[in-house]
Amino acid sequence: MENRFGVKDFFLFLFLGALIVIILLAMKQNDRQFQVLQAIEQQGEDQMHELTGLHRDMNRLQITATVEGAVSPATQPGRDPFIYQKQAEAMPGYSQGDWFVNVGPNSDKMTPFLAGDTYAQAVQNHVLDTLCGLDEVTLEQVANIASIWQVHDNTRAYFDYQKSKGLSDDQMLKDPNAPSPEQVTFQLRHDVMFSDGVALTSEDVVWTYRWIMNPNVDAPRDRAYDAKIKSVVANGPYEVTFTLGTPYFDPVLLCGGIYILPKHFYEKYSPDDFNKSTGLLLGSGPYRMEDPTRWSPGQTVMMLRNDRYWGEPPPFDRVVYRVIDNDLARLTAFRNGELDIYGDQLVYPAQPEPYQRLLADPNIVARTQHFEYDTPLGGYRFIGWNERQRNGKPGIFADKRVRQAMTMMIDRDRICSQIMRGYVTPISGPFYIKGKQNNPDVKPWPFDVARAKALLKEAGFVDDGSGVLKEPDGSPFQFSLTYPSGVANYDEMALFIKDSLAKAGVTLIPDPLDWSVFSDRLKNHNFEAIAMGWSATIEDDLYQIFDSSQIAGGGDNFISYSDPELDRLIEQARSTVDPAIRMPLWRKCHAVLNEDQPYTFIFARKGLTFLDGRIKNVKTVPLGLNSETEWFVPRLAQRWEK
Amino acid sequence: MLNYIIRRILLMFPTLLGMTLVTFLVMGLSPGGVGGSLLNGAGTMKADVARAQREYLERRFGLNQPLLVQYARWLNEISPIGFAVGPNQKLGAFHWLKKPDLGYSFSKGRPVLDLVAEALPITLLLNLITLPITIVIALAAGIFAARRKGGILDLTSGIILLGLWSVPTIWAGVMLIGFLANRQYLYWFPTAGLHDTLAETMPFFPQHLAGGWNRGWLADIGWHLVLPVLCLTYSGFAFLARLARGATLENLSSDYARTARAKGLDERAILLRHVLRNSLLPLITYSAGILPSLFSGAVIVETIFSIHGMGLLMIDAIRARDRELVLDEALVVGFVSLVSYLLADVLYAVADPRVSYE
């Protein structure tokens, strides 16, 4: 065999060796360039910091003059949106700096309006800004980009016209002669600029609205929200008027809650390019993305303090969102101190079980802080009683007494304390318990089996001594409870209810379903009783869920509940702009729902959050936890350097 | 031979057509149908908004069209001959040659090609590290066991491998994180992902910087890969090691090995120079079967360690009943499987001159 190492082989090896050395050297060189680049970037950042500080001071001098001149008695003066943050800044030990490291499951998109998940929403809340904000204590609208606003309430004329012509809301939208029910005019602050240094003007507001309404943009969700707005017009560079086409009870929230995008940045993209993008995110909020165009799914989101932000600079140098899909890995990462928070109510609510496990560990408790609090983000869980059978005839639950009896036979307090381990709040209606719609006089129905049995007897159900309750037509009283499978605690809850009903002679058949089947059944009203949850907001509109007009045509009154009194109250509340009149109406709705029991309201979830102990000034407020911009880390406790 | 290969390639088309059609029908006929789980997060969405979204998607992606029409449209999309497709699913002019398009994933809102281009390198990285490690360890263990056939070492290695093989990955992964990436026990490895939070500011190579020792970007990835790779390899040994052991045993007792011994070669030379080469044959053909899994990714490991490769992409697609994504992935994995089977058959003929397909 000629297997000897020849001259040719020698040169081949020499060549290969040289190639490897060259590649290594090239990598090394690249590495050095990278470091130089980083140093330059750092210098640039520092200089920008100084410059924008100067800029802000100059602008402040200007703005105090303009705002004071513009306030008139008819306008609502916006109060300082930063009072809580300024209180924090006055606290002993307050210091800017350090990073806040959060986590969430992966998101597909960061581009505004495209993303549906809460992870993206949490990130966008840092980068984008709205015309108005919400006060976390009083739950009222406060100024943000808009310094003041004025609401022109014309609902009376709108309804008069609608009644005289007999038109529906949709037809009114199309009728060119129909009067607009409401108009909101916002005065924009003069000192707001996007994080790339371009000033924010009314043109950006108008463009953002048009962009959302562009049918080629993948933003059906926001489009549905904003469909009530007929037009947005700029009157000069710092004034915008929103004209509504359909009345809405809180027009300021509707119009002032839209994220304002920079026109100059986004208009470069066609709707198609915009739809396909993953990380186009640039705004005027307190933070900015490290790179406003390059984020892609799976990457850590790195947000830097926006030095061009017009308001109070936020405390943290950086806010970081890492991606960890597995909850156990998230828990371990928090234990390791890699994360500053476990259980962000918006991004990934903590489940009671891991929360308790953290509580049981004295080492963790010693170096962290934890909070259990009410939050509208928790939503509420209920059992809905379908009042119609599949053939359209009234079913057993059409009788109010039966529904009341069902509620009284279910020991909701034990569900709350044992299955949910006490990390929920028992409720009596659909409204956020700390919101203004909630009627504090309405108490949940008691757990009272004897009274329930009496009511059932009254409704014609017979107890013939066999232990099984008979329906008026003689058949045994049984029904199936449909609920989504694979969601925490539903199985335990269904079995618990089955047990308690069995004692009263009622048979419950658990019917867990995969979500896609579940939502299909929901759409077709194909169930007898259903357990599920709705999300809640600061102010909920009951129309979609409880109004009798929403039974047909794919509305969400899938239990076919109808009460003329409630319909009237809902209509009245929805068309009232003044909260002083509207809130009592919602509270009346709450009382009607409690009496009728179309749903058995069970509980609202509490927010459960663990936070690293070095973060100070975290506290609970009516909205949940106070804003991240009020938290801080004292200088000596700071972990991350710049 | 060429004739045979061409025949096999032509057969691929109807096979792929059947595969994707069955996949699509199973997805479309299941309750909820195509895009059925799209509103999975409906609980967190206002009711009217959820409906608006559904209507929009139906219009834009034709989700409410009959199943066969949807399938035909997909075929049209991926084939190089067919109709151009305009916005909102409008069919345009017929072309004899057009750019085949993998389409647009409606659950992720991005072209499928982009999604695959993001996920595939990660999966390949993971598998290309795992595969050689698995094969080397399996070969070593197999040959080691074969040389001591029936001995106590053969027995114990057999038991250990079988034991490892029967440990479920999902359990092992969670245990690894719980013990090796947990400050309470041993905090040797990171908990999730492929990069550190600070990876973007790291130099490429490990080096001494102002703030102290920096492990560098390259070493950082390696450090993050340890646990996932461990999870992927341990269960792979057992089968391959048994295969290697069997082949080695057979070859060790064959005529040519006896001849070699007779001619005075020492046992070591026989094993390494003659037996090893021949024992590799079944392993090579077996490895061709592994090829598709290189592309499909490892669902469980990717989920536990938050690595966004092909496995997670596929699971997401199935959960959302994403028409394009599921079909394209079925197509790609199906195609790679068929090609690798063909490759295995051809390799077989190349390696063993007695096999012929004429």
C-alpha cells in the first residue's frame, strides 16, 4: 500500500494549517473592533445624556408658559402625571441606576398593533406613550402627551336623530348627516420627542390613527377598538380633535389610550413590510429599544433609558425582558437571583402552588419581598347557566329560582380557600372589586343548601326520597358542566362542585374540552352549564356579554340570558358620558345580575408577585402594584453596572 | 442504478402529496378546524375584539373556505407552476414558471421561510453537536462490551445503558435544571436559553477585560449548551451501543478476523483496522434514518430549556392549527425523510457490492 506521507500531503497540511490560523486571526481582529465600537457607543451615549438634559431644562422653561396660557375654564386641566414618581424621588436613599430584569414566554412580534400577547404589551408599555394615562390610585385619566383636553358631549342630539330615523349604530356610522355623539380635543405638550430626537406633533397622532384603520395592516384588534372613532383631525401642530361616530361612555379613555407612533419612522414601511416585521419599535416612552428595528423572536429584549423622554427620567438604567418558556425554569432562575421578579401579573401570572413553594423557603423570603393584591388583570371565573336547550326551547336553567338554588348549593368560599388556596377574592358580580362600577352593597349569595332545596321544590323539582332530585317532567335532574381542559384548577373545581351537588341529589357530569372544541361549543351555544373566565378592565361594558341583543349572531351572550330591566340600564349607562351619573347605573346593573344569577360568580384572581429585596418602594395600589417608574434601588445595593 | 434512483424520485411526488393531504385533512376535520385555536388567548381578549380578529383572518387567509379549496390553494402556492395570488386571496394570471412560495403563517404573522430560517440553524447546532457525541460514545461502549462479552462489565454497561434509555427526557431535563442550575444545590449551568443576558456585550473569545475575567460569546454558548446536549445524548446511546456491540461481535467471530489472528496480528490491530470498519456499516445506514430528526428538532428539550428551534416551531404550529406552517413542515420533514431513505438504500449498495437494484 502506498500510504506514505508525500510532498503533496505536506503542502496540503501546510495550507490547511495556514487557513485555520488566518481564520482565528480574523476572528481576533473582529473581536478587537467590537470592543472599540462598544467604547465609542458608550461615549456617544454619555454625550447624548448630557445634551438631552440641557434640552429638557430648556424646554421646561418654555412649556410652563404655554400650558398656563392655554387653560380655560371649559377644559379639564391635566394634573402632573409624575406625582407618585416625584414622591419616590424624595424618599431617602433614592437613586437612579441598576437594571430591572423581568422574564416572559416567547413572543412572536414586538411591532405595535401586530402583537397580541401580553409580553409584547409589557415591552411596548415602556417604549410607547399615549395621550392620557391612568392614575393608579384614583383610577382617573391623567395627562400624558396631551397636557389638557376638552370633551364635547353631543350624545343627546345623536340619540334624538337615531330615534327619529330608526337607524342602528352601524347605519348611523354610514349616515353622513348623523351628528357626532362626542368630540375630544387634545392639546399636545410641545416638548415631547421620540427617542430618535424628532418632535412629536399632531401629525403623528393623525397618522397613527390612519395606520390602524388601514385595512391592509394586521391590526384587527385595535381596529375593532377604534372603529367607534370616525375621524381624527389636526388643528395645528399641537392640537388634535377626535370625532366619534358611535357613542362611548369614556371617550377620553378610547381616544387617549392609543399608542402614538412616529410617522417619520414607520411610514418608510409598506403595510406588507410592517405586517411581516418582528421588532419595529420606536416611540416616545421612558425607555427605548437597544435597536428599534432588529429584535427577533427568542431574543432578550434590552431596553435602555430614553434620554430624550420629556417627563421624569425613570429610575432603572435598563429594563430587560428575558425569554424563558418553562415555568419551572423561571422559578429556578428567580431563586438563583437571575431575575428580579417572579409572577408579573401582566406577562405571566404566578400560580398559587409555586408561589407557596417560594413562601416556604426561608432563604428566599429573607432576601425578597412578596405581594398578594387585587388587580383588574386577574379577571373573574364563573359558571354560566344556559337558559335554552339545543332546540331553542327554554331549559331547566331558564328559571331564576333554579339558578339561585345552584349558586347556593355551591360552596364558593371553600373553592376559594381550599382549591385556590386563598389567593382569590370571592365576588358577587362581573366588575373589578376595587373599581368604581362595583356595588359594595351587593354581597355574594350565602352557601345554604336548605334554602336552595326549598327554591327547587318551589320550581317544581321533586325529591321522592330516592336521593335523586326529579325534574318537573319526572326525569332525574342532571346536567353537564363544560370547561376548558388543561387549565389549572378547573378539574378540582368541577369535581368539588359535582360532590356538593350530589349531596343535594343533583348529578353533574364533568365535560372538560380542548380549547378549540370548547370555543366551538361556545359559539354554537352547545352546552348546559359552562365554567370559564372573563378578563376585567377598569371599566367594563356589559353590553357584549349580558345584553339580550347579543344572544343571536355570534354575540357573547351565549347563555341566552335576557332581562329587559338590565338591557335598559346597560343602554343608559353606555350612553352617559358623565361618570357621576354612569357609575350608579353600572352599580344597579350589578344588583340586577346578582338577583338574576345568569352566572354564578365565583372568584377574581389575586396577583401574586415576588420581587428582589433590593428594589424599594414597591407597594399595592387600587390598580395592583404601583408603577415600575416609582421603584428604585439604593446606590449601594445596585447590582448591574453600566 | 440511475434508473432506480429516478424511479424513486418520481415516486416521491405522489407520496408527498398523500402525506400533506392526510396531514391537512386531520387538522381541518378536527373540532375547531384550521385556525381553530387561534383565539386561544380569547379569555384575555374583549369579546367583540376577538370576533373582529377572527373575521379579519378569515377574509385575509381564506380560513372559511372549503378544506379542499384551501389545500389546492396551498399546492398552488408552493408549486413553481400556477396562478399568482394577490392580496385577500385573489387569484391572478396563470404562469408556467413562478417563484414557489412557502406562504405566510397566520398565527405568527410572518412568512414561513423567515420562521424556518430562524429556527433551523439553532436545531442544526444542537443536533450537530449531539450526534457525533452520541455516536462516539455508543461505538466505544459497544466495542468495549463486545470484547468482554458475557463479562461483568458487559452486563453492567448493558444495564446502565438500558436504564438511561428508559429515563424520560422531560424528567431528566427538569432534574438537571433543579440540581445543576440551582443556587440551592449546584449552580454550575444557566437555566435557560442559549445566551447570557450580557451576551451582546461580550467579546468573541474569553479574555481579561477591565471588569475582570470575561468568558466571551463563544464559551457562553458552549456553557448554555451543556445541559440541553446532555439531555439529548444520554438516551441516544443505548440503542446505538447495542447495535455496535452486535455488529462487532459478529465481525469478531467471522472468518476474516480468524485469518487475521492466524497470520499473527494482535487483537488490537484486528479490532481497529478490520473489525471496526465493517461494524460501522449498520451504523451508517442507521444514521441515514436520523437525518430527518436533524431538521425536526427536539420538542421536549427545546421547551424545557427555552431554545427556539424547529421542535417548538412545529408544536406552536400544531397548537394554532396554522395551515401553512403545519403543511410546510410536513412537506420538509417528509421530503428529508424520503431523501434519507433513498440515501440509505444507495449507501447500502455502495458499501456492499452484493446489493444491486437492477
